[in-house]
Amino acid sequence: MSPNTQEGIVDRELRSPSYLQNGTTIRSWLLTTDHKRIGILYAMSITFFFFLGGIAATLIRLELISPTGLFLTNDEYNRAFTLHGIVMVWFFLVPSIPTTLGNFLLPMMIGAKDVAFPRLNLMSWYLFIAGGLLTVLALIAGGVDTGWTFYTPFSTLYSNSHVLLAAMGVFVVGFSSIATGVNFIATVHLLRAKGMTWMRLPLFGWAMYTTSLVMVLATPVLAMSLLLVVAERAFGLPIFDPRSGGDPLLFQHLFWFYSHPAVYIMVLPAFGVVSEIITCEARRRIFGYQFMVYAMVVIAVIGFMVWGHHMFVSGQSAFASLVFSFLSFVIAVPSAIKVFNWTGTLYRGQIRFSAPMLYALGFIGLFTIGGLTGLFLASIPIDVDLTDTYFVVAHFHYIMVGGSVSAFFGGLHFWWPKITGRMYSERLAQFAAISMFFGFNFTFFPQFIMGWMGMPRRYHLYAPEFQPWHVMSSMGAVVLAFGYAWPVFYLGWSLFKGQRAPDNPWDATGLEWQTRSPPPKENFDRTPVVTDGPYKYHPQDSTPHEVEQAQAPQVP
Amino acid sequence: MSSDIIIHEPFETAARQKVAVPFGVWSFLATECLFFGGIFLFYAYARWHGGEAFSAGAKETDIWFGSANTFILMTSSLTMAIAERATKEGLVRLARWMLWATIGFGLAFLVVKGFEYRKDISEHLIPGPHFKLEQGPAAQFWAFYWTVTVTHAIHLTIGLGVVGRLLWIDRRGDLAPHATTAEGTALYWHLVDIVWVILYPLLYLVGRP
């Protein structure tokens, strides 16, 4: 039991019902403005899209077992990887942590009753569903073959697939991101509990805040670039068309101005989740709290200045490439600070190898590999050689799947007792975490090797010497798919048969743990007052000097 | 006045609740700036590369329609500003009239724009097979013209919706406690106006001595 709820326990009967019992009709869910319920609505929706994108991935990996292709035509293959990309990026990864864990936890972590604009929050979910329906419609109508990047002039002048529907779907879902971003920024600024100063915010709160900044400032540029694609494709207005003096490179600049920061929309929330898990499961304060904060802010800012590294071979000026290359190296510094600080947090900790911790440790390793291979690709001479090979595919999957999805699963397990009020089976969950880690590496490490050997991405017919690597990768994907599907069973089981969760099963210090599991609609039975920083897992001065100095005020 | 404000769910104090809507709208305006920034980048690119031919396309716009609409929209900004201030001061009657005036000017803008579109269409100023000018930078100018003015008109229509919502709140007799809603609405309305102020020279004054 936490200190906050111990004194003066209210009678169980007199306490308000949990957010799950507070109205049980479908209508009470579809019209809810409770941030926790909206988080659940989002969780169900993105789970659907995750498995939709997963089906496309399965088709791709099956097809690639044979160098001559197994069952897809060129056109069908194009549509399969486009669907995989569009669905996984915009309908799973971008919303994943912010809209589910973020929606559920951010107000609780700062001691608020809800987000600043509860109705806007619900509207963002409906926008998400509307955008999702448009995209599913595009899929049913026959799919899209442009790749997730919608590059012109192919997307506007030549493609014979349903680009307009898909582009509009992504356009609409972008506004759901923006609504979430505006809401979170206002929430963090205006609704922190008494005593919750900026430098006492849990790192997950900082992660949501910096992610929201990127969402609000980057997503509109994607919206405009898709609007211009629609204008050119649907109405024949010459915008990027080179025959009228337009420049397809302009589209690439606009697109990547969003889509590179979008990588940070996907990975900053993961940083937040991992910081919460590692501190709790190692029973340590975070190493260098302030630098963890600065690192996230710096990543969010510099993330806007590196988009040109996607265009080294597109014909942008050599000088521009030089600057973008340099800045891409610069952004590796705060990322490395974070990795070192997580590692530093483990030092002299009492580590529990629980399932969330396994996911979090897996995140650190996979994110490090993804980040370091990113430096290969930020070097212009190497990138010229590796552009559009499987090396790139492997690199961004290490960041986005190995990194973000691991963190998402870690967070899901970590906060599962708080969200559902039930415990899951620890053994089965550890098994899932381990299969996911190995399955992921089996799938994507061979892709680094074949990419380095020259296997191009987006081809389903390939030279036979790449076949062993493709078969390895596809076998790994089976393990990985198991790692993703397995939690559905034991987590689903725990919903009905799992042991009732105590309020604070992991003895964590975050405010969200100082209330009931599952929490009441108002989150707290009495409004919390914060007197101390986060992660007080051990008393000050109880540790050797080299650990202690990490907690001393740091002068940058 | 401010003491009339009813505190609702997530907020603990009236002071916090009062800043929330303007704060949220300001964040959203940042989004809007980058949204229009994307198409202005296209304009800058096309004009830089198109040179004389681009300006030749711009000469075909109708400066009278454009100027009239600038005048109308600027006046609507004034009425909106008065409406917002009147709501804050509790002068509900004045606010109501000014909101109606704002809606009137907004609709007038759309009507004038409609006539302008009719003239543009009759002069074959839509890029495509029957385009009046040569394909090339002039066509790019007109691609910009159509995309940006339609986008702006959609924004204006949404603006009419949110101003209409204030009038609906007023019908319930509830306007005075909704001063922050009025402030947020006014912020959005002014953004739509400011975008037009930028568009006016870009569309109508380019290539004219």
C-alpha cells in the first residue's frame, strides 16, 4: 500500500466505482470523455490495425521465400508492402503509445482528473476511425501501389490504384494526431497537480510533451503535401508535374519534413515508457534526470532539421546533403546520452527480470543497433551505396519495431494491472518477451546482411544468392508473429480469470500507482500534492558517490 | 464577467480554465501556420523558377474581386474583435449584433469569391486541356490559386461554423460565461483573415506595376 491511500481509508462501499464500472452500456463508451476509456477505445482500434498490417507483412515474408515469387503478381506485391507501410506507420506506430498509454496515464501521472479538452480527445478518436475507414475502403477497393511515401509523379500522374482514398485517410488521421498533440500540450502546461513542477515530471510525461510538440508542428506539413497530391491527381492541377516546371523533389522535401520527425513521434514515447520501467524494475532513480529531459527536447528540435538525409540520392545539392548528414550525426548524441543513462540506471540496481523489464532491456539493445546503423546511413558515401536496399529496411525496423513496439508491449504489461485491475501470468509474459526479442533479431538481422550485399527493397523477384537470407528472415518472422500473437491469449485470459491486481503491484513511485486499480473516473480519491521528484526508489545518500553524483543538480 | 465562469471537469480553478481555450487554439494556430507554410513553399519555389511566365499568370487574376474581398474580410475582423471584447465585458446585445455582422461579412466574402470563380472559369483559367495560357509556370500559378483559395474558403466556412456556434450558445442565453470560447473563436477567425492578407499580394499584386 502506498502512503497516500493508507491514512483514512474510505469504506469500499462508499468509494466511487472504477472507470470500468462507471456506465457499462456501449453508448457510455462511445460517448465517453474519460481519458482512460478513450485510451481503451484507441487500444482496441490500433490492435485491429496492427493485425491488419501484420497480415500484409505475412504475405510479404511468404512471397519472399522463393526468388521467383510464390503467389503474388508484381502489382499485388506492391500493394501488399504499401498497405503494410501505411497501416503500420499511421494507424499503429504513430498513435500507439501516445493515444493508449499516453491517454490513460498522462493525466494520472501529473495528478489531473482528465486531459485539458476531454471532448476534443473523443473527437480525435472519431477522426482516427474516419481516417481508418477511408484507408480500409482503399484496401477493399483494390489497394494502393505507391509505397507508403506517395512519391510523385508516380502517385499523381501514373499510378492506377486508389491513391486518393488512401491519401485522404492519412490526411484525416493526421488531424487526430494534431488533436491529441494540442490536448497533451495544454494538459501538461495547465493541469499539473500542486507541487508537480516541470523538473518533477516523470520522463513519460516529458516524452508525451515533446512528442506532442512534434505532432503539432510536423503533421500539418504532411497534410499539405497530401492535399497537393490530391489536387494534382484529382483535378489535374500542375504542382509537382515536371512538364509544367514543377519539381517532384519539392514533394519529397515536404513529405520528409513530416516523416522524419514522425520517427521521433514513434520513438520518443518509447523513451518515456522505458524510463518508467527500468527505474521501477531496477529499483533505482533515473541516472541524470535533467539530461534525460534535455535529450528528449533536443531530439524533438533537431528532429526537424535532418529530413534531407532521406534524399541523398534524389538530386538535392551536395551542400545540403553535407549539412543534413552532419545534423544527423548530431542527433545521435542525445540518443546516445539516453542509452548510457538507462544503462547507468541499472548500475547497482536490484534488477527484477520481469516481463516489462525484459521488453525494456530488449528495447535498449535493439534501439542501439538501429541507431548505430542509422549512422551508417547518415554518412553520404555509405548511404549512396545502401539507399533502397534491405539495409535501410532493417535499420528502420530496428528503431520502429525493435524499439517502439518492444516499448509498447513493455508498457502494456507494466501498466496492465493498473488499466484492467487484473494480473497476468508472469511466466507466459516473460516467454512472450523473449520470443519477441529473438524473433525480431532472426527476422531483421539477415536483412542487414543481404542489404549490405545489395538486395534492393520493394522487389519480390531477386537473385538466388539472397534466398538463404530471405528464408532465414521469413522463419524469424514466424517466431516474431508468435511473440505478438501470444500475449493476446494470456492477456485476454487475465481479463476474465486473472488475479485481482493490488493498487501498486510493482511498488512503483509514480502518481498513477497511488490510486486504485482500476482507477475511479476522477482518477484519485483525493487530489494529490507532490512534494518530491520522480523515481524515489532508494533514499538519497544510501549509495556510493559515483551513483549519487548523478542525482546532484547538474549545471549544463 | 470572469466570476460567472462555471468550472468544469478537469479544471480546479477558474484562472486555469480561462487560459485553457486560448492556449489550445494558439497551439492549433501553430499547426495552421505550418499547414499553409507548405503551400507557400510551393509558391516560393514556383515563382523563383517560373520568373516572368509565373507573373504573367498572376496578371490574369481580377484585382477588383480580390480587393473587395480583402476589404470585406478586414471589416469582419473588426466586427469579430468587437464581438469578442463585448462578450468579455458582458455586453451581450452588442456581441450578438457583431457576431451576426461577422457571419454576414463571411458569407459576403464567399459570394464574391463565387462570382470571381465564375469569371475565372469562363475565362478558362483552370489548368488543363483548355487552359487560356501556356502550360508551365503560369499554369503553376493557377494551380496555386485554386488550391489555396479553396483551402482558404474551407477554413472560412469552418470559421462561420464556430461563429454560428457562439450565436447558438447565445440563443441558450449562455454567452456571457463563454468569454473564453469567444476568444478562441476570434483567434481562429483572425488567422483565416491573416492568411488572406498574405494571399492578397501573392495572388493579386504580383506582376502589376
